[in-house]
Amino acid sequence: MNDKNKTPEKKSACTTHLSEEQVQSYMDLGFLVPIRILSKEKAKEIRLAIDEYLFEHGETPKYELTDPILIKRNTDSSGKTTFEYGEGKDSKPKTFPFLFNLWKRDKRFELVAKNPVIAHIASQLLGGKKVHLMEDNVIIKNPFSKSIPWHQDFPYWPLATPTAITIFIAIDSVTQENGTMQVVPGSHKRDEETLPVGFGDDKSIMKQDRPNAVEISQNPSLVGLPVVDYVNLEPGECGIHHAMLWHGSLPNSTSKPRCVYVLRYVAEGTIWLGNERFPYDEVGLNPGDKIGGVHFPIVPTD
């Protein structure tokens, strides 16, 4: 049986600054939850905006988490290897569609992603450094969809170091029934990068390209690691986790979709490795550059 997080007292006001105790808890455990990051009214506004893209605009999400992750290796005459996504079949049915970088084209999302209070909280957890917005995602867990397998975030990112965080904001209520997050407390301290995992088949990829990485256990409890479920999150509340934290999510066993808005911030000075590490959109950076530019803006914290 999983260990259960004790439910802290809920607060209706948005958090503007983390206490020293909260920062230390994040450093020790690798996650922090629950934090009210948006008002319920703002969460509702974002939910309506998501519906506009899915229904009124008739937009079919370009990305689906359960699509096979096929990595194509390219080696040039000097022996340097780069990676790009290979052509693969789409998943059917579409159970985990997601929208990518809405902040670049919709002011409603940009105002949240560039909120100085959220950036300040990210900065506190990244050692007080200035932070860059790396990306945003709207992740939709459709009714009766499966769990998301255990993974770390860092293996999927073209960064030299895991100096980044993920903020997982509930737009709908997030419960055990519709797919709450699960984490292994302290797993970010193992100093061990795992291989990226395909979300559709739970299998590790890039084994030959990352010989020092290990496969992540898909049943941490069986190998003696504690598993903690996030407390239920109300719309506007979030959990924040380290790039190396082991995490996954439970199935959505309900008849309604579950939407979350995910923000990812990177500490100033982080080195970009680009497609020499993992495929990513063209962002005007070369491997070895410090992250920055129009695709990764610094977010003011005041």
C-alpha cells in the first residue's frame, strides 16, 4: 500500500513567497504540494481557453503522449551523432493529447507563464537564480485512460544539467480517481539519470546512446522505494517537482477528462545541448550555448 501524504491545511489565497521550511522540504523530498498558484477564477478562465482550442477552434492537438517515441540517429562524416524524431504510427485511441507552447500565441496563457510571482517561486527553488521559461503544456487525460509510467523529466530535455523544475497546475480537480500524481520522495538525490520511457508502452529508449543511464523501475514499491500520492488538487493548486524526481500518475477511471497546465522553468546559465542530446524544435541555439533568446525568455520576478 502506498504511503499517503498528509493533507496540509488548504489556503484560499495564492502563494506569493515560499517559506524557508517549504524550500527545505523541496530540497529534501524533491517536490512541494499543494501550493495555490492561481485563483479558482483564473483556473476557470484557462479551462475555457483550453475548450476554445479543442472545440471552437477545432484544433486537433499535434502531440499525443502515447505516440511511440522513435528516435532517429544521424552521424556525420566527423562521427558526431545528432537525434531527430523518426516517423511512426499515431496512437489510437487518443488518450493523452497535449497542447504545446500556447504561451507563444495566446495572451491568456502567456500572462500565467510569465507571472512574476510564479517565476519568483521557481527562482526560490532553483537557488535564487533568474529563471527562463522553457515551455508550457496543456495535458488532457481523457476518460478511462491508463496510468502514465514512472519517469524523470530530465531525460527528455536537451539540457546539460537538471537545473529546471516542473509546475503541475490543476485546471480541473485532480483526484485519485481521475489520475493524481505519484512520486518517490527523495529520488532526485539518487544522482542517477534514468533512460527516457515511452508513455505508450512503458519501455525505455536510447539505451545504446546513454550507456550510463539506467532503466527506471515501473513498480518502485516492489524495489523498496516509498511511493506518495499527491493530495487532491483543487483548480488553481499545483505541485512542483525537481527534474530528477521519479514520478508518474494514476489512471483516469472517470467519464470526464482531466486537464492540467504544466509550466517548466530553467535556471539562468543552464547549457543547451539541443539535438545532440534529445530532439527538440529549432530554437536558435547551438549546443553549448546558454539557454536564452526569444524562445526561452527570462521571466521577471518582481
